[in-house]
Amino acid sequence: MWRLQLALGLVLGAALWWLWLGPAEPLSTAVPAWRLALGGLVAGFGARLAGGCTSGHGICGLGSLKLPSLLAVLTFMATGFLTAMALGALGATP
């Protein structure tokens, strides 16, 4: 039940912020919607597979000296470095 309350609180809090203060600047991006959606799906799958998100493992897990979190963070970092180098070698830009 608390998970549902948390999710509703996040959505309602963002909606109230938007209605009260409005956006800080116009929302726009040059990234196509399909790439944003694909990135969200991949990140969500990875967080589920790793048993937590990257910041959760990096901040809470490493702060608690948990070996699984150390291994997860090392895997995240290595994968990110290799992906960035591979895409840079192919000439891809962000």
C-alpha cells in the first residue's frame, strides 16, 4: 500500500508544482520520443535486474559496505565507459 501512496504522492506533487509555479523554462528536447522511451525501458529493466537503481547502490549500498552493491556499481560504471567509448569510436553524438 505504501508503494501506491508514494507513487501517487510523486505524481500529485509534480502536478501541484506545475500548476502553482509553472515550468521553469519551456520543455523541449531534440531527442526523439522513441529514444527517450527506449532509454526508460532499458534503465527500468536494468534497475529491476540489479535489485535497485544506480544511485541506490552507489549511495546507500556502498555507504553500508555491501559487496553486492559494490559489484553492481562496478558493473554499471564499466558498462557505461565501454558504451561511451564504443559510440565515440562509431562517431555517434549525444
